[in-house]
Amino acid sequence: MFLLSAAGTGLAGAVYFMAQLRITPSSGFDPNWSSICIFIVMVGGIGRLEGPIIGALLYFFATRFFGEYGATYLVGLGILTLLVALYAPGGIWSILTRVKDWPWFPVRRILARR
């Protein structure tokens, strides 16, 4: 499983860097990547597979719609991260599962009684 996930992320990184005009070590190992990953996981949801998917979609659309305003949209993303951390520590996915438990990827194990 680790090998498959490493191959998938390696392919995604290769496709991303093929679209770039210039590749430098700072573009691949920039500290901003860590803050993006933390935003995706904290806002989307921690502990389930669906949470980071929602967080990645939210980040993708936020950069597309608000990226033209320069770096000020990052302040908005930071405020959103703080609000989610304060009022919904489990992320957006935890809010959605309170309304209805409909897993997109039912991979968690449930302890059965004998």
C-alpha cells in the first residue's frame, strides 16, 4: 500500500513539474508546500480520507477564484483555518458527518461483537 501511494504521489509531482517552465530546488522544497498541506488537512478534516479531498478542492477553487488578488487571499485562507480549528476541530467533513453519515470511501474498520 505504501508503495502504491508513493508511486501515485510521485506521478502527480512529475505531472506538476512537467507543466512548469523552470524547475529549481526552491520550487519543489518551498516551505509554502507545508502550509498548503496543513491548510488542506485542517480545513477538510482530520482522520478520514474524505477530509483532505474536500480541503484540496477548497484550496484549488480558492486559488483559482481569489488568486488574482495577490497574496491577500492567503490571509483569508489563514482566517478560515483559524475558524475551523476553533469551531470545528474535525474539519468540514466532521460537520457534514454530523448531518448525515455518508462515507465516500468506507474503509474504516468497525469492531463486531460476538
